Amino acid sequence: MQTNDHLKKVTAAGLLVTLGIIFGDIGTSPLYVFSSIIGDHQISTELVYGGISCVFWTLTLQTTFKYILLTLQADNKGEGGIFSLYALVWRYRHWLYFPAILGAATLLADGIITPPISVASAIEGLNGVHGLENIIVPGNALTIGIVIGIMTLLFFFQQFGTKVVGSAFGPIMAVWFSMIMFWGIIQVVHFPSIVSAFNPYYGIKLLVHYPKGFWLLGSVFLCTTGAEALYSDLGHCGKKNIQVSWIFVKIALVANYFGQAAWLLNSGKTTLGSLNPFYEIMPHWFLIPAIIIATLATIIASQALISGSFTLISEAVSMNFWPRITIKYPTDVRGQIYIPSINWILYAGCVGMMLYFQDSASMVVAYGFSITVAMLMTTTLMFYYMKFVKKWHPLLILLILCVFLSVETSFCIANIVKLAKRWKFLIFEISLVFTMYVWFKARRITNRFLHFENLSNYLPALQVLSEDMSVPKYASHLVYLTKANNKKSIETRVIDSLLNKRPKRADVYWFVHINRTDEPYTMEYSVDELVPGKIIRVDFNLGFRVQSRIHVFFRKVVDDIMKCRKLKTDENARYSVFSSAHHEVASDIRYVLIEKFLSVENEFSMKEGFILKSYFALKNMGQSDKKAFGLDMSDTEIENIPMVVAPVSNVKLKRTGLVSTVPLHQ
């Protein structure tokens, strides 16, 4: 599998790829941010200067300081994102799973607005082209159809991966940022007085004195919505490439925002109406090329978000926050995955958003609340990272927290007014949080009721069973997956399956344990021969971004062991049983998976009953353990056992009459 390690050095190629992968979301925000700030307000110096000042300082504090300089330091072996951060700090407080869940769910949920709002903003620019004013109208059937058509193609091609077209992402985004910077600078040169808006005084004045000025923060916040996704994509390009390329990106963004502000003040317009200042700062002859470039940029931004969603869910599955689902690898590029179910859920959500809101202006009103929640959750986890992992001075941590919490809480409050416009959308967000919470809590409950035995007590019995020719041979190599972290322990249910229910004779017994590491791409294993050549335990250490393909990994382990055996010619007798069975490995490996179902013989508390019933309902809808562990072959047997968490007690059953004897035969 190819890796992107060479991109983690600061090179021209690395910077170009970073532009294509990392900055699509935040880079296309000039399409709608300023038109959202102005809205239906009267265009005034106070509003424009204050708005552009708030945008600049939001980009500086939130994006530059919090994410580019600070949060990117919290990399997990080069990987970023809220689950990577959680993997670094979970051991310090048991409740930190909840901010991780809430942050991931809200980031996913708001993600279904980004593709339609970005693509719609680009396509609606055709409204300014002569001859198309009455054809491409925001909210009409044709415009909606074009946007949905573009998104349909985008989601359809996810299954093939982006290896081929991905090479064009960087150059296209380089053209995009160069374009928005050029036209922004042209306007600033014509009206240089706008640069005084760098002074934070104008932003503070807008928030304090302008009527309902504080609530404009909901629109201002849109300029930094891609910052959380930027952190999630850290592993694709590396910290240094992101930090260096951000210098160019921020200059381009600031130049364009200031250019739009300069045009607004000197356009002679009293209200914005249906005009989009992003397109108005360009000459009419350049409008169609600009719309084409903008459309390509929004498609790239959407692609980055979709890929980020796949990565997020893949991590959630590995860390027991999400039911097991089918994950595919369309190319040999490391980290590039495709999750069919998530792809089509996102597609349905994006189409639903487009049909419900119909134009970009309406979607802007509902955009941003969830991202503020996600940012607050990242700040919460970052506090524990700074305190326990980095061990920074408490006063420094307190200062950083005061800045971020005050800014993000203000954004969150300002975005609360958007809840009235997105209350139906909250159903999707709540369902994501519910799924992650139930899965995580239920796994903890079920793990409490795992019973373990001392494996050494059963080794003689397994040896005797293996050599007992009166028992039909079950398999040459019999493999059980075990959750026992201690190599000397084994689940009681595994012993019952081997010796009690139906004795299973095999030449070699294998116990395979999967340990998920806090690092993303660990792929290691260790072997312990409990009885040489007869009973063997294999421990796989797999990173949280590595798919469990146990059959493939197991075959590799067997091959490695046999290569070692060939080097020990003086010990052939010792390994004769193992060696004689090896020629059958390809055709006679039998895996046994033990799955639980919820027994009716349970008396739950209301909370535990609800969580466990929901868990098993989700489990039935998800991917089977067989597929999830890469064992989707005919040589895998599923044994179902009842799970009794809270046995029924005090059964009130009343006997009627005396016990009578009824003869069976007259």
C-alpha cells in the first residue's frame, strides 16, 4: 500500500497537494460569507468595516492560532482529528468519550450542508451572466437540478477512489486561491482605505453598538468552518506542509474578503439584494471562467469532506463508537477508503438539504451551529492534552482556554438563533450521537459480563482431545478470537465451546487476540506457544485506522512460523504435529466466532435495558462479525450464546393443587 510520507516534508509537491486536500472547505467560504453578513441590512461603513474586521480576527484567532499553531501539535503519530485526539487523552478522564462522540457526530452532521451550499453558491453565480438572469435563478427547479446532478456524480464516483483525479486537486485549488487573491487585491488597490479594518476596534464596535451586531457572529463564523476538517486531514499531508501553505491561503482569503468589503463601500448600493459581492468584484468578461473554477473548487471541497467522513467513521468503528460496517479500499493509497453505507447516507442528506432549503442563502442561515459545538469539544479534549500529555504551565493553559472558550461560546450563542431554521436537521445529529453513545456504553456493559478462566488449567485436556482419534476431527487448524488481554486467560465461553458443548478435535489450536493501539497505523504481532506446535496464541497490535483482515494476517503469521521452523532442523520432532498439518493450511483452517444474543431471562434497569436493546438492534443492522474481521468465507462457524446480564429473580409462580402422579401407561 502506498504511503504519503514523502508529502510530510515541506516540498513544492507537498504544498500543492496540501492545497488540494486540506483547504477546500475553508477556501471556498468567500463564496457566501460576506453576502451572509450583509444579508438584508443597509450597507454602511460601520457594518462593512466591522464585518471584515471580525472576519480577519476570527481567521487569526480560530484558524491560525488555535488550529494551525496549537491543535496541529496534538498529532497522534502524524494523524489528526477528534478521535485521534481522544486516543491520546481518554485514559485521563473516563467521561471524555462524550465530547469525542458529540464532536464527531456534529462534525459529520454539518458535513451534509457543505457540499450543497458550496456547489449552489458557485452555480448561482451564473445568474449574473447576460442571458441567464431568468434561467439560473436561485431556488428554481433548473438550478436545484444542476446542483443535485453534480452531487450525484460526485458521490457515485466515490466507489472508484480519487487516485487519478486527485492529482489535479492541488493545481485547481492553486488557481482558485490565486484567482480570489488577484481580484481582491485589485479592489483593495482601488480603495486602499479599507485596510484600516485590520484594527479590531471596528469589530468590537460592531458587536457592541450596532443593532443586533452580536448576532452577526453567526455569519462571521462561517469564514472558519473548515478549520476542524483541516485538523482531521492532518495525516494526509503533514503538519509542516499545512502550516506553510496556510500563509498563502490566508493571504488569498483576507485579500478577497477585503476586496469584497471595498466593493461594497464604493458600489453605491444601499442593500445587497440578490447580488453576491464575490462575483461582483470581477469584470463581467471573466464571470464564466470564474464560475467554472469556483464549481471545481467546491467539488474538491466536498470531496475532502466526504473522505474525511469516511475516515471519521472508520476510526469510530475501530474504537467501538460505531457498529461494524463494510469498509472498502478502492485504491492502494494509504488512508483512502470507501464506506458505501456512509456514502449514500451523506448523499441522501445533501440532496435532502438542497430540496429543503433550495438556495445557498437559505442554507447559510442553518449553517455553523454544529461546527461551533465540534470546536468546543475539541477545546475540551485539548485542555487535557495540554495538561496531561504536554504538561504545560497551568497559567498558560488557563490563558489559552479563556481565549478559545470566550470566542467559541460567543459563536455558539450567536448560532443558537439558527436552531429554529434547522430543528428538523437536529434529528439527524441526535441520531448520530445516539448511535455512538449506545454502541460505546453497551460495549462497556457487555464487557463487564465476560468471564475468564486460567488457560493453563485446560491445556492438558486440549492436548488429550487433540490426540483422541475416537473424536471426529473438526479441523487441522482451529482458530478462536479472544478478548482476553492476559495471555494466561481465556473466556469461559471459549472453553465451553471447545470441551463441553461439542468437543472439537484439531491438530493445532489457535487463540487470536486483537489489541487496538492508540497509534493509527500499527501493524504488529507476537506469538506465544503455550504448548509447542499444538496450542498457540497470536496477539495482533493494530492501529485504529487499520482494518481487521484476520484471515490475511493469520496466513502471514503461519507462513512466518513455518519459515522459522525450517531454520530449526534439529527440532523437527518437536514440531512434527504442526508441520504435518501445515500442508492443509490453505484448505483446513476453521474459525469459530461466538456471538451473543440478548436472552429473555433478564431483568434490566430501564436505562440498561434501553441501551442493550438498542445495541442489539443496531448490531443486527450492521455488518456481521464474520465480515468485520475479514472472515467472510465458508470455513467460519458462528456459535450463538444467550447473554444474561441481569437474571430474573423472585419468580412469582403460584402452584394450584397438590403434585399428582399420572401413570404414563395404563
